[in-house]
Amino acid sequence: MGHILIQDLTKTYLRRGGVAWQFNSEADPVADDELLVLNHIDLEVYDGELVCVLGPSGCGKTTMVRIIAGFERSTSGNVIIDGNEVTGPSSDNIFVFQHNGLLPWLTVEENVRLGLRHMKDRREQAERVSEYIDIVNLSGFEHQYPHQLSGGMQRRAELARALVVNPEVLFMDEPFAGLDFLTRLKMREEIINMHEYFKKTVIFITHDIDEALVMADRVVVFTDRPATIQLDLALGFPHPRDFMREPDLEALRRDVYVGLGVHYAL
Ligand SMILES: Nc1ncnc2c1ncn2[C@@H]1O[C@H](COP(=O)(O)OP(=O)(O)OP(=O)(O)O)[C@@H](O)[C@H]1O
Ligand SMILES: [Mg+2]
């Protein structure tokens, strides 16, 4: 479970205002008042894979995730999760991790419990909630409100809220945005550990190339808008990964930087 098939996915938005957004190629014309964002994307994500998606700002990463999660309709093409075509949001098998996704008027425990609100057995529910709070190392902070936690602790609470649902697919769209460098490194480690433990399918969007390369089973790099897939790299390197000790990983890192148009930060 957690298999995603994206077939020939295209998305255009209506252009706003009178300015031409882009030059549309003759090969794939779209009307002047439309903005082509995703351009015939084909992608298969395998069960239990952690795929990091990289690409220039505004190329269409969030749009793609919103379409896969069923929040947004594609203009053409299909998304099939575990054999079923996505026609709208489904809370059973997918979870979209958002930062600032905690409800401020609920405690950590109550926020995590939200994911299990349909569970009838209250004792089992309480056990699951406390198990996941423990997994993210927040035991002792169950009764704190989000504003009483540090940024990193808030992210961990959000992670517990996502994982307690036990989704087949977890979408994470720049989940570490705004975290300080050290906390971000620690959160990466936690995601890698969680992933090795839970083996759920994760689609993780980031702007951080090194982050993608140390975390992912596979890195997918989008071109600038309209997005097509520019690079699709399987990374069979064991964790923890170290660029200094893995020359092949370091070489891939260069390819990705260059692919994204950066030549000087190498
Ligand atoms: N609801 C909308 N209506 C019209 N245009 C939209 C809408 N949502 C997104 N867009 C446009 O689609 C393009 C892609 O947006 P998207 O948010 O998917 O980019 P992104 O790759 O996630 O960028 P970032 O890395 O900055 O988050 C942008 O040009 C944006 O202006
Ligand atoms: Mg985005």
C-alpha cells in the first residue's frame, strides 16, 4: 500500500491581470490567458519510498502535491493511489503534513488525538496517543499548548499528529521551513529514523539539495515552470550519509546543483 502512479499530469491556472506570464512553446500551446504549471508529468512512486522533490520556486511542486492529495483538480492526466483514481481528498490513507498545523487552543495531547477522533475504543486511543508522543520525544509535554513549545518541539508534535493516523502516504511540503539549522538537522534524522521504522510512502518537498540527498531513497528534480521532470535519481546509499565518504553521492550532488543552475556553491 502507498503506491502512487502519476500519468501525464498537466495543470494550467487561469492567468490573472494583463501581464503575459510566460512564453508558451508552439509544441504545447496553451491559451494566452492560461498559466501552464505542470507539463505532462509521469511519475511512479513505489510503496514505502521516501521521495524528495526539488525544483525552482514557483515551478509547481506544491500544486503537484495538492493534486495528488486530491485538494486540487488536474487539467488533464490521472493520479492513481493503490489502484484507485484520486477524485477528491481522502483522509483514510494520506496525510498532508503542514507546519503551523497544530490547533493553538488544544494541548499537544489533544492535537495528536485529533487524528484518532473516529476511534471508538477510548483506552486504545489514549495508548496510541501517548505512544506517538513518546516516539517524537515529547513525553512530559502532553499538556502544554503549542505556544509553550519551541519551534522544533512544535514540528515534532505535528509529526506525531501525522504518524498517529498511520497513513499510507505522507506528504511533507517544506516541513522544516523556519527552523534553525541544528534543529533542522535533528528533524532530518528523525524523519529518516521514522521512515526506516514505519516504511510509509513519503513525498517530501524541500529547497535544500543536501537535505534531499541525505534523506531520500529517490530525488526528483523539476525544471522551472512549466515543470517537467529533469532528473530522477535513485539513491541506494546507506544511512547516515556523508558526502565526504561517498564520492558517488558527492558527484550526484554536483549534478543536482548544476541541474538547478547553480555553479558556484559547490
Ligand atoms: N490557485 C492558484 N491560482 C492561480 N495560480 C496559482 C494557484 N496556485 C499556484 N499558482 C501558480 O502556480 C505556480 C506554481 O505554484 P506552486 O505553489 O505549485 O509552486 P512551488 O513549486 O511549490 O513553489 P515554492 O517552491 O515557492 O513553494 C506559481 O506560478 C503560482 O503562481
Ligand atoms: Mg511550494
